[in-house]
Amino acid sequence: MAMLVSDCMKAFQDTKCPEGGNIQSHFHQLAILCDQLTSLGQTITDCDYLDTLLTSIPHSYKGLISSLNGVSFLTKTKITANSFRAFLLDEYEHQILMEKEDAKVAKARKDGKDSKDEAFATDSSKKKDKHKHKVECHNCHKKGHIKADCWAKGGGKEG
């Protein structure tokens, strides 16, 4: 039994999330290991759990942790394992959304569009062109333009 507890504790403390890995899956794996340790009679304190979380995350999150520590210090608020996990999961989900958005922009550029704004502008001009044939000029009474754009005598672009 002691060997099983030792192996489980080692797995809990040595579990690392690789750079670019799934933080949600990683935290889920740690929670399972923590539950196994608890069922084996091993108590994991919140401080121990937090230490394991801190040492198990990818290097790219270290700046975020530094910021969180600074806020914690200034506000005199203790960081718990649950609050830390929630904070990192929120950041992970934000990064996933940003990656999806970047992929959409890259695809649009690859397809010949410079940006979402260009796509929007193209859609807007199509709508204007679609309604343009309904407009009647008050000067020459032809459809497709207004008096200001009319080339006939009395129009804005006369001559």
C-alpha cells in the first residue's frame, strides 16, 4: 500500500503540461491523481495542490503567474488552488479563441482577402449596387443614379 501511495504521489508531483498542451486535460489528470491519493488516505493540502499546479504548467504561462502573484500581493488576497485553476482555465480558453480567430484571418488572407473589414466593405458595396437600380434621378428621370451624380443638363456632374 505504501508503494502505491508513493507511486501515485510521484505521478501527481511530476505531471507536467507540455508547451502548447491542453491545460483543461492537464488539470483534469491532476484532479484524478489527487482523488486517487485521497482515496488511499493521503491528504493533499490546498497549498500542496497549488504548488503542484504552479510547477506543472508550461513556461509560456509564467508571466501570467507573475502578474497573478503581484495582484495577490497588492490586494493581500491569498491564491487558492481553485482560484488559480479557474484563472488559468479562463486564460487557456481565451488563447484557444484567439488562435481560432487568427486562423480565420490567415485563411481570409490566403483566399485573397486582406481582412475581415475588406470582406465587410465588399458586402456593403454589393448591397448598395443591388439597390442602386431602384433609385431614380430627379433630373433626367433615369434609374441607377441621383441628381448629384447625373451627367445630363441640370445634374451635379453636367457636361
